[in-house]
Amino acid sequence: MSWSPCPDPTPGDAASVDAVETLIVPRAVDLGEMTVRRALPSTKRQMVGPFIFFDQMGPAEFLTDQGIDVRPHPHINLSTLTYLFEGQILHRDSLGTELAIEPGAVNWMKAGRGIVHSERTAAERKSTGQRLFGIQTWMALPQHEEESDPAFMHHGAESLPIVEAEGFSARLIAGSAFGARSPLVTASDTLYADIELAPGSRAPIEANTEERALYTISGTIEIAGDTFEPGQLLVLRPGDPATVIARDDGTGHGARFMLFGGAPMEGPRYIWWNFVSSRRERIEEAKEEWRRGRFQTVPGDEAEFIPLPETAREVMRAEGGVRYP
């Protein structure tokens, strides 16, 4: 699908260039074979649209007999989406789903009232080793959807629209942008796109989504004269358009970034370990349910599970990072 970009911002027009509201530098967590950089939630911002959790995984090189091994664990009142640039992750859940997450594809898991899943490196991948690089996100659910039935949706990379223009390419993961729409059905207005720019090329970011942010993956980008390196989250000012330019560093490589956001939730969310909810008492209920083994098990992966953390230190260590209480 081809696309024609909109006009550049007008020089001297502050409303057309003053686009970045908040800059967040993720905190890094070293997991041994892989580093995870957590951009959301942060002390500066809990959510952008429904996005309440935003992690960069890797890039990491797993040698023979190495890989990720996240045992079955529970979620409530959210949806998850792991988007890969490289590598593969084997997803299993308590609905009976068993499917590999591949680069460019969408595996959307809605926890609703409760789901359990595991994330592992498949045996055949461990036998050869692999590079792994991607983004893991959680989306809060609207209050009326929090206790809905759990569900799983898959869209292969080939089914997601790709919009192209000279020096520009965007894959629509969720929502609408650049004249295209993703087939993914989400619980609320959600925007998510993987954008690549050739050196010197530009991408105009329209202001037709209430909350928007960019996360830089590779290369250097410029917005209104300011430059941003990889591994930074830029929350854009509501209502203001922005133009992203890929700086030409002489290497021939451009830039890659994620565009994401959507409609804001009705209010803040409580987060503890893998649980997200608009109600603190629901978090406490979920903790007790997991402690007593009342969640469903994962078919084919019943032998192991992650125990409920009992201390703040255990919460920090669980799955390699911090959840805000």
C-alpha cells in the first residue's frame, strides 16, 4: 500500500513544532543473558492511551541450550502483546493456545477476569541458538471489560497492512494510521505501528489519536530540531502534529521507532506483579486466588508455575523487574 505524506510543520509556528511533552529514559534490568528496558510505567507517566507496560527485550544472543523460560503465571484485567523484530517465543495459555510468536505478527492475549500463560524458547530453537529482540506491552482494559472472558487472537505478519512511501515503511499492528487499518480488534481505541525511515526521510504523525508516544528502536530521530537516540520514550503533546526525521549519520542506516497510544482510560490503574486493575480489592482477590491454586492451568505446561511473590524484593525479582504497587 502506498501513501503520500502530509505537509511539513510551518517554520516559526510553535503549535506545529512543539510536539514532545515528556521524555522517559527506560530503566534497565540485567537478566543475565538479556537486558530488559522498562519505559512504562514510570514515575513520569503510568499510561499512554491503554498502554500501561512497555518493555524492550534485548537485543540478545542466545547460544545453544539457552533461551527464555518464563513459567506459567497469571494476569487479570489487561491484554498483552509481544511484538518481535528477531527470534521466536513459544506462547502457551490456559485457554489451550500453543503458538509461536514470530517477527511482525500479533499474538493478542486478553486476560479479562483471569488467564495463565507461559513464555519459553522452543526446544528446536534452543538446539540451534537464536537472537531475540522485541517489545512486550500490556494494555489496560476499560472498566466494563476488565472482568470479561479471556481470549486469544493471532494475526500473522502477512495479514497486517504495510504502508510505504519513498524512504518510509509502517506496519499497522493496531488501530488506524497513514490511511490503513489493522485487522486486530481491541477493547478500546488503540494505536500501534512499527515505522522505519531511510536516512533523511520523514514521517508526519497526525494528532487524530488523543494520546500518542514514540519509542525509538534504532538510529537517531529528529523532532522540531531536537534529536533522540535509541531506547527513549517520547510522549507527544495532545492535539499537536509532529514530524519525525531520520538523521543521516553517514552509515547508510536510517531509524526505526514504534508509534503507540489511544484513548485514555477512565482513571489510573493499580499494578502489582502481573495483575492490573482499576480496583485495589480485585488485586487482593487475584493474589489469594493464585496462592490457593484457583486459576486454570496451562495444558502441556502444568508441571511448573511462578509462586506468588510474598515480599517487595520477590516482586522486584519476579520476571526480571519491578511492578508498581
